[in-house]
Amino acid sequence: MRYLSIALAVAGLGTAIWAAYRWFKASVVKFPDNLTVEVPGYTGPHVTVNALVDTHAVLVIASKLNKSAAFWTGVSALLNALAAIAGTLACPFRLKEPTVRERNRGFGYRNANPERPGGGAHRVR
């Protein structure tokens, strides 16, 4: 279960990086340079139909990249949630009360039996 948790977390990281890359690509799509043209005899720029068609095509590409990035972000969130659940299930639960010896083991005590000759707990240095 522990290795499953690690594998899911790594997969979640990979999909998050992929989603970030897709959103980056969506933010830097190249719009056409010929959006406006100068018409002799008229003041101000004028938009051509070809420029509108090209702009629409670029916006369609950006929207597809955004849709893909949103999907991969959802997959990443799901994988990371599964990794958290697998990590929780991987650690054993203590169902019994620890003994005095088990409790004292973590604090560096030895001979923690007061009934023994020589007394109670002695600190290990």
C-alpha cells in the first residue's frame, strides 16, 4: 500500500505538470499579425474578414488547450486524493494499549520495571 501511495502521488505530480504545460501553451498562442489594415482614404484601422477567421481559429486552439488542461488538473486532484487515502491505509492502526515497556522504549529508558531490584527506570545516556 505504501508503494501504491507513492506511485499515485508521482502520477498526480506528473499530471499536474502536464496540465500546467497545457495552460501555458494556451496562454501563449500566436495571434495573427494582420488583424487590421490601413485603407487609403479612410481614417483608422479596419478589420478584415480573413483576420477574424484567423483569430477565431487561434481562439479555438486556445480553448481546446484550456479544456485539456482542466481535465488533467482534475485527474491530478483525483490521483493525489487516492494517494492520500492509500497512504492512510498503509500505516497500521494500533488497536491495543501499548505496554509500559513499549511506551518507555521511545523515550530512551531501560529497566523500566519498578519491581526489579535496583529500582525503576534509568535514563540511557
